[in-house]
Amino acid sequence: MDKILVVYYSRTGTTKKVAEAIRDELDCDTEEIISIKNRSGAMGYLFCGKEAALKRVAEIKPVVKNPADYDLVIIGTPVWAWNISSPMRAYLMRNISKFKKIAAFCTMGGSGDKKAFAEIENICGIKLVASFTVLTKDAGSCDKTIKEFSQKIRE
Ligand SMILES: Cc1cc2nc3c(=O)[nH]c(=O)nc-3n(C[C@H](O)[C@H](O)[C@H](O)COP(=O)(O)O)c2cc1C
């Protein structure tokens, strides 16, 4: 069976919840991307929105796991201003050429996932083998979506 890593960034816990559900379903490793900047509160929200809209690269802490050691890396990010989050952009850009196969998921309030998935493919230079989106309000009740995604990953 393929060695799988779920890498995610989560500002307020939604994406983390989905990442942990995937980990439980696939019994795989996880890596959480940590932003160096404090992004909490209203000011943090505005800062994140601006960074994402301008496609800036955030400062992040060094990661522990090497994506090159995995057959498949599953990338999880919240949608920010119809883009991927700036900490996830930083992770992807730091690790270009280390990914063998990628899949992805987004969490979002309502729109922007397609653009976010396209950006992940653009940065990594390879196509996603699978992807799915969870609305923020459904993050606690997306077991069926995760099971279907995991099934596709295992095929
Ligand atoms: C700065 C910022 C911009 C956002 N922009 C969008 C957006 O363009 N489209 C959308 O559907 N949701 C948007 N959201 C909502 C988040 O994508 C959503 O709440 C997500 O589930 C949060 O994930 P997290 O709890 O893991 O941080 C935005 C949230 C933030 C903080």
C-alpha cells in the first residue's frame, strides 16, 4: 500500500478536523503547517485576506516530514479570497519537485475551491489524482465524502 502524508494548514480548526478524519480513515501520517505570524482575530483575518489575494508567500515553521518520502501527499487548505492560504502556498513552493503524486481538499464558506485546486496543480507542476471540498458548516459531518475520497485514493 502507498505511503501517504496529509499536509494541512488550518487557521481556525476546520481544515484540521477534516485532515484528522482522513488520517483516521487512511491510517496515514499528518503534518500541520504552522504560520509564524499570529493570524487571530479581525486584524488577522484582514491580513490573511490581503496576503491570499496578492498571492503572497507566508513565513512558516520548518516541517518535520519530507514529502519525497511519500508516494502520495494530500494537501489540505482553507480557501482564502478565492485562493489557497498563504501558509500552504509557502509549503508547496518550498517543496516543488518533491511530490510524486498529489491529492487535495479545501474547506470554505461557499466558493473558490476550483481556483484553489488549479493553483495547487500550477505550483506543483502535476495534476491532482483526486480532490474534494467541504463547506465549513459541514466539517463535522463529512464522513461519507471522506470515505469516497479514501476509496478513490486506494484504487
Ligand atoms: C482571510 C479569509 C478569506 C476567506 N475567503 C474565502 C473565500 O474566498 N471563499 C470561501 O468560500 N470562504 C472563504 N473563507 C472562509 C474559509 O475558507 C473557511 O471558513 C474555512 O473552512 C476555514 O478553515 P480553517 O478553520 O481551517 O482555517 C475565508 C476565510 C478567511 C480567514
